[in-house]
Amino acid sequence: MTTPDYHIDDTSKLLSPSMIVFREQLERNLDGIIEIAGSADRLRPHCKTHKMAEVTKIELARGITKHKAATFAEAEMLADAGVKDILLAYSLVGPNLPRAVAFRQKYPDVTFIVTADDFENLKRLSETMVDAGTDINVLLDVDCGQHRTGVVSSEQAMERYRQIDELPGLIAAGFHVYDGHQHQVAYEDRKAAVREEFEKVLAMRDEIESRDGLKVPRLVCGGTGSFPVYAEYVDPTIELSPGTIVFGDASYTENFPDLKFPAAAVLLTRVISKPEGNRITLDLGYKAVASDPPAGKRAFFPELPDAKQVLQNEEHLVLETDRADDYQVGDELIAIPWHVCPTTALHAWVYVVENGNVTGEWEVTSRNRKITI
Ligand SMILES: Cc1ncc(COP(=O)(O)O)c(C=O)c1O
């Protein structure tokens, strides 16, 4: 593993706080993901981590043609970047139902897939599609123990899949198998837990196909922690959908030590004050780095690994460190976000660094919830 030193030749004109993508590291991470998957066509990465057309195009160039999204803006970003197979892994309700029609009309050559679990809502989706004279692929969302969405593998889940198949305007397109709760640090423990749930899904798939004669053409499986487990199965219908690992972050570096993927997206921050004693205050409030990790753990500072994060407001992060005297107002630090996905969404654009030089800026294309649809 080559860990970047996050060196930039000239930072004098770089705004802070800002996000910086180290392109070589991003490409190394993508190559590592493809290596674990076995081939690019087994992947369906989740774009919610980067939300950027430029990253999507780099993935496409590597042969990653299937992609996953959580919002219509992400789906639209993917389609505009040239993706022809898009899964919007989110139940469509309310005004999002007609947005699906608009998406189908704007991108008729894109295979568009959504997830669903609730029968009444499936009927509304079906009516919306029939009224518009179109159809949509639907994955049955299977609850593998996270208890966030989905139907637990069971007779009821099989019944729901049959209903998807029978409702007009809906195409039964497979199962969505996301297990974001599997956070065992030791890979073998994680693997055992993931396999235990997945075996139930496979049994359900086999029964639906043999007993009911229905097709389950795809199983979209996992996130960063679990996709290596699914990758071990030899089954052409399995698609692997990690998200975070494309950029990597401090949380997954700590929690998934088997995945040696250094962060490709970091934050540039500057000291704006030295209030007293051993404190330094950075321009890294929770409008620049996600606040969903617990206070005190919003980012990791490679140059100050022992610094304590004692206070954070919208625009300020106060560190306590024995090395406070080494820093003056205006000095720079690199911060690795604890949770990169919601951090990216706080930034309208990122700097891109290649070979130590800033070579451009990439728009965080689907940062907003709506592009045109
Ligand atoms: C439905 C779904 N699929 C895939 C992922 C990607 O998981 P990870 O971020 O662990 O790579 C997520 C993450 O939130 C998700 O919600």
C-alpha cells in the first residue's frame, strides 16, 4: 500500500476549508476495488460518496458500467456522465413517483431500476407508470438485519416479489441486499455474519425461481465492509455496491483494517486563531466536515494524530495539542474526514491534485437534490 503524503507544491492560492481529491490515490483505490471484485463488470458502486461526474467518467473508463444512486440528482448526474445502467436504491414516494416517469422520458436508453418494499406504494408506482405509458425495473429490497428498509427473507418477501412481477408497468428485476450494519472489525467475523444472512437470500432466490418460475436477474449486494464477502461467491447475478471505499475515510480505515485503501479525498484547513494555552482553532466547522460522527471525532489529522477536538461550531474546530506552539495563525493542516460521504455533500467543488500540483476543480455535480428532474 502506498499512502499519499498529501503533498501539494503550492497551496498559497487554495481556499480553505476545501476538499482536495488526490487523483492518483483515487485511481489506485478504484484499481484495488476492481481487483477485489474480480472484474469491473461485477461492480455497481454507489455514487453518493463522490457525487461527481468526473469521478463517474474515470470509473466508466475502467469498465465500471453499472452504478448506484440514492437521489434523482445523483441518477441524473450518472446519466449525463454517460452511465446506461442506473439503480436508484431508494423507495419512491409522493412527488418522486412522477420524477421516475420524467427520468424514463429524458433517458430512454438508460436501464433504470428502483428499490421498493411496501405493497401499497408498489401499486402507486405501478399506476404512475401505466398512466404514463411506460415501465420501470424494481428490485425487492431485502432486509438483511439492518432493519432500515426492506422485507425480511420469508414467504412474505417471496409474495412481494410475485406482486412486483404481476403489477403492470413494473418489471421484477431482482433483489437489493444492503447490509450496512455489518461492522465487525475482524474480516472473518464480518464474513460469517454476512454469509449467514445471504444464504437465506439465496435460498429465497432459488425457491422463487424453481417453484414460481420467476427470474431474479440480479442481486445487488453490500457496501464497503461486505462487498469482499459477496465477491467470493461465484454467481454472475451478484453485483457489488460499495460506496465509501472509492474515496476512503478515517472511519473505515479504523473499522475495516482488512481494506487497505488510504483516503483519496481530504480537507485543507488553516489555523485562524490561537485562543490560549495549548489550543489552535481551525476553519473546519461542521459546514466543512460532516458532523454525523460523535463530537471529538470529525476528522483525523495525520500531522497531529494526538490532537483532541474539544469544540466545534459551524465554522470553527478547536484542537488541544501539546504541539500548539508549533503552529501559527495561517498555517495549514490536512484533515481526513471521519465520514467522507456527507462531507463531500458540503462542498460545491473540489480541487484535484495530480503529481503534487493542482490540475483543476471538479464540481460536486449532484450536491443539490435537483438538477433538472
Ligand atoms: C443502499 C446502500 N448501498 C450501498 C452503500 C455503500 O456502502 P458503503 O458506504 O459502506 O460503501 C450504502 C451506504 O450508505 C447504501 O445506503
